[in-house]
Amino acid sequence: MTSKILFAPNHPKPILDIALALKPPGFDLMIHDNGTPDYYRAAAEADYYLGMTRSIDAKFFEAGKKMRLVQLLSAGYDRADVAAAKRAGIPIANNGGANAIAVAEHTLMLMLATLKKLTGLHADVSAGQWRTGPSGKAPVHELRGKTVGIVGLGNIGKKVARRAAAFDVDIQYYDIDRLTEDEEDALGVRFVLFTELLRTSDIVSLHVPLDDTTRDLIGTAELALMKPTAILINTCRGPVVNEVALHEALKAGRIAMAGLDVMTEEPPKPENPLFVLPNIILTPHSAGPTVENWTDRFRNGFDNIVRVSNGRRPKWVIPELQSIVR
């Protein structure tokens, strides 16, 4: 008997072709855009969901009476209604680190772009200003010799550490789940307390999930602990950083620069005050998706759906729903 997978949203043809090529036999894809009437009608017929977190809401779980697994194509799940999933007894699984390399590379790119003042130099050249003004106008720096502090040493944080090590940096980390001494030695990192990391790091890079314990993790008090020469990098979730506090710190020069791939409101309003600051580099929550990792995402997703179809326990179930998985 054929099982039905609700796939949402409808993606561009090159991505959809990857999904169709990897779809296991015995499964049909019902392709709809999130939140539409057809989407909710398909949820009532579907055995599985494969897609993004938009409209994974109470209405979705009320409709999906026969659904056995919500399989995300993303790592983040903060927009999904986890409480409704728990009431419905439907596990949510994220995507097993399929985008971890892409996010780690993007993180290193932001570190280098801020240190090298990349966007400012590009703007100068585009405006016909070739190495104008005193050399100290926009000093650039090397990553070599800097202390990189990683907050959250999960799958992505570890990959950032491995890649940063190639630049001859000192790497320290804080995580609620501390590594063993052997694991720290193998990765070339050392554990420090959170406030210690903020005080002593030249670059602070955030790699934590968004939940009640990490919302506004970086606010006025935390930014005040950082060096005036420090750089803040955020490629995890926007609300982990209090944007009002960050704006004040950047404007006042209490920290040197920030590189953000994520923001509190996405897309941000055009009048967001961060846009006019010269000491920030912004990208549009684009660290994760790459041509290469779409294949990894679909491979992970379909594999997990097949696991459940065969009566096995799904992988990558989010922590809040581990208790409902048999």
C-alpha cells in the first residue's frame, strides 16, 4: 500500500527534481504551499510530512490524525507548535545536521568579512575610491592569533571549531553539555564559563537552539562584558541576540563589529536601525541552504520516513518530544 507524504512548500524545479529522484518506492508526494487550504486538506490524508516549519501549527496537527512523523528539512524548529505536536502524539524530527557544513563555512566567512571590513572595501571601490584616506581609516585584521569563543558546541559548533583551527586561532567554548577531556583534546578546544568566554574572546560565535533559556542570551549585560575590539557572529537564531542592545553597543563602540545571518524579525522591516550602522555585516538567513546539501537534506528526510514506515524509531527527534517516541 502506498504511503502519502505531504511535501511543503512547493520548491523550484531543480530542488523538486532532487526530491523526486530520491523518493523511495512506495511513497507518493503531495506537494502544496504551507498554510493553504489544500495544505491542510492534504495533512488529513498524509502519513508523513516533509518540509519546512511554516504552518506546522495547531490546525495542522488537528488535521493530521493519521500522521506518523513530521520530518523537517531544516535544523531549526522554533516556528513549529511543539505543544500541539505533543498533544497529538506526533514526533517532529529535524534534519540531522545536513546543513552543518554550510553554516560553519558561512560562520567563518562572516568572521573574515568583519575582520577584513569586506563590505566597506567593496563599497569604496564601487564608488571609485581606491585605497583613499589614511591607512587607519578602516583597519583590517588577521584571524590568526585571535581567541574564538563558541557558544554551543553541537554539530555546527564542532565544525566551526575544526575549520577555525586552520587559521591558527585559540578556541574556547561554553555549552551546557560539556565534552570529556579527551573529546576537548581531540577537537582542540577548552571549556570556559559563559561570562569568561564573553570577557576573553576576540570573536564570539553563537550556535545554540532557540528556546526559553537562549532567547535574549546576548543582551546589554552580556555585550558590556565583551572587549571593545570584539566581534559578535550569529548564525543560529535571531532572537538569541537582543537587537536593541546590539544596536546600542555597536553604535557606542562597546563592541567593534557584528556579523548576522539571522534577525529577530524575518524579513526585517526596512527601517531597522541596524541597517545604517557601518560596523555590521548582514546576510538573509542564507547560511544553511546550498546546492550540495539539498541532496543531504532529502536523503536524511526520506531515510527517517522509511525507518518509521518499517516500525523503527526515528532519528533526530527534537528533545521536547523524545518522550512520545516508542
